[in-house]
Amino acid sequence: MITVSYHANLKEIPAEIAAIFAHGQGPFDALAWFDLCVEYNGLQPLLAVAQNGEHGAVWPLAEGPDGLRPLANWYAFTVGPIITPQADGLAMLTAIAADLKQAGHARITLWPMPDESGLASLVTASLRRAGWIVGREVCDTNHHLMVAGRNFAQYLAARPGPLRSTLKRKAKKVDVILHATWSEAAWQDYKAVYAASWKPEEGSPALLRAFAQQQGEAGQLRLGLAYATLDGSYQPVAAQLWTVEAGTAYIHKLAYHEAAKPLSPGTTLSAALFARVIDEDKVDVIDFGTGDDPYKRDWMEAQRPRYRICAYRPDALTQWPAIAKCLAKRLLRRS
């Protein structure tokens, strides 16, 4: 028998529910990550849990102005439920979806959802089985690399000629330091580079710092910094925030000092980090997050879609205009 429960206080979750998070697939499935989203982004969690004996599923949701949304923010590469191995995922998620519908929730919007392991399809099927009107569409692209047993030299040999040429000409113009543990001084250098870069103001700098510190304390941080003499002073000119977990390297943030662009410090720093995670950390996958930026194709070899799923309770009058648009899109795709 599947039971469904809800939890709004992440600090008081029973141990058997907290243990489900251990079956997550990366940093954005960790209970510590959801704690950060609540603490720094002011989200109101609605942690939906389905349990059946030793099996369980946790669906991290949050209350939003237009209905339920993921318990996450824009730093997350993916969102979605966490399901224990050998559990009947469809039955678990259907039970949650049906209970949410009965409780009167009118809309659920989920993004960005992956489907390489069938997660987006599983969520879509469970919502439809529970009686929701569901629309699914591609909302973003993920560039990634399957290392496939190569060492860094083999990987680099397959990069585009212009990139390899840039490395050969510019690599000695900057010094690179890679941090695998937390360093306040290194973080201040990261912030200095970001402030002098082309990037817009950071959306949630306190959350990002706390996340990097967590990852550093766990030994999963890979914070890269490049230094060079610029305007007469030796200073940080490029910075990248990576993490490594369970065979995957995640590229979270990267920036370089605008005035240092002729030195191509970002290219040199990227190469050093790729070498580190491939040859030393022995990762199987390198994940470049969301965004179809052209420069990612120089480093990555494959793309996969990320999906937005919108589910509407059919008897909610406020959702009828959105339902009409959803059904119209579905008809157009079939025509």
C-alpha cells in the first residue's frame, strides 16, 4: 500500500525519508541543496513523499504564485523526483499526483526536466494517469561529454583546430591554480573576476557561495583560477566553478576579466580543468548545464533536450485558458 505525506520543514524530515535523497543523481538532488534553496531564495517547500514499505519517492516541490513549481532555482541543471531503486516509480508518482489533485492544487510547472533516463516521460505519464491535463515541450539544451575511457590527451586531440591552436599560443601567458577544497581567498578571487567580466550581476551570490563551500567541505569542489599581469598588477583573470560527484563533472559557472580577453585565459583554464577531471578524477561524463551557447560545442560532443512540463487540474476554472492553449499545441504537433 502506497502512502503519501507532505513536509514543509526540511529540518524535521524523518530519517527514512531523508535516506531517499541518497539515491539522487547529483548535487541538485541532495537534501543540502534543497535546504539552500529554502534558506537563500525564500521558497516555501512542499516535499511530497510516497512510501511503500522499504521503497519510496520524494518529489521536491514549492508553492509558487501560479501553482506548484520545483524546489530549485536557476542554478539547477535539472529537477525532478528522486525514487529508490526497484521501486514502482510510476505507481509512486501517480499516487502523489492524484493526492495533489485531490488536495486542490490547480497547476504544476516543472523545468528543466531530463529524459535521458526516462524521468520526464515517467512524470508526464504519472500526471496523466492521475487525471491532470499535461503539456510537455523542450525548454532548453544540455551540452555534455561522454569521456568513453579517453585520457585528456586523446580528448584534446579531437577538439577543433582553432581551440588547440589557441591553447598552444596562449597557455603560457597565464598561471592556473585549481582548488579542490574550500578557500575564502580563492572565492574572493572568483568574485573579483566575475565582477570584472561580461556577466550580469549574480542572481543569488550568497546561495552560490554556500553551495561552493558545501562542495568544498565534501571534497567535490573544483574551483579553477587563472592569474596574469594586467594593468601592471598580478591578478586573477579567469575563474570557473566545477564540482565532481559520482562519475560526473558539473560545470556551473565561468567568467574572465574583460581586459584579459586577448590572453584567452578562459580557454587555458578550461583545458586545465578538463585535464584534472578526466585524468585524475576519472569521470565518465562532463555536464555543461543548460544553455545552447556556441562556445560549448568546442568542448562538448553531444546535446540532449531539457523539458518543461505543465500540468493542469481539468476542473479548475482558472486554468481553462491555459488548458485550451495546451490542447491546441498538442493538436498542432499531431497535424
